[in-house]
Amino acid sequence: MENCLFCKIANGEIPSKKAYEDDTVLAFYDIEPQAPVHVLIVPKKHYTSVMDIESADQALLSHMIEIAQKLAKELGVSKDGFRLVINTGENGGQSVPQLHIHLLGGRKFGWPAG
């Protein structure tokens, strides 16, 4: 999508501190971290939200989770625990209209999330 902030980051138009990249996904550090570890995992193809994922796209979500697992291990949060978050829509707290997973770790989280 032409004006999507995360698409511009994924395409290299806006610089980011990369944590991982392959042909389908970019993971980068959040510029306003909510935890000591806060990485965003974004598909390079635009999906407004998780609601845009169809049956044919299920492998992408699986791949994004695999990347989250890999990064959790590399960033040292897999043993003590971490949180994965996919916000969807305004009431779900989605502030950028592009599907993304937040990988948060390095501190204890409460529930309910807020």
C-alpha cells in the first residue's frame, strides 16, 4: 500500500533497526518500546489487519510465529517468557493499518493487558 508506514519500512524507504529479514517478512525494533525487548514482525506484502488473511495466506502467519520464536531465543526472552500481540482495528488498539506482531519481553506482564 502506497502510504503505509510499515510497508515503507519493509521496502527500505524509511530506515529501521532490523532484527530479521527475509523475502516475506521484516522484523525491526519498535521506536517507542513498551518493554526492554520490543520487536515488530511485519509481512512485506500489505494486509490491513489479521482479518485480511485468507486460507492461502495461513503459511505467512505460521512463518511470522516461527520468526517470533527465533527472535525470542536470540534476544534472550524465550526462557523467562514473552508476549506476542496482534492488535486488530481501532478498538483492538491497532495504530498502524498493516498486519504486524509485537514481540515483547524482558519484563513481567500483567493480565488483563489493559
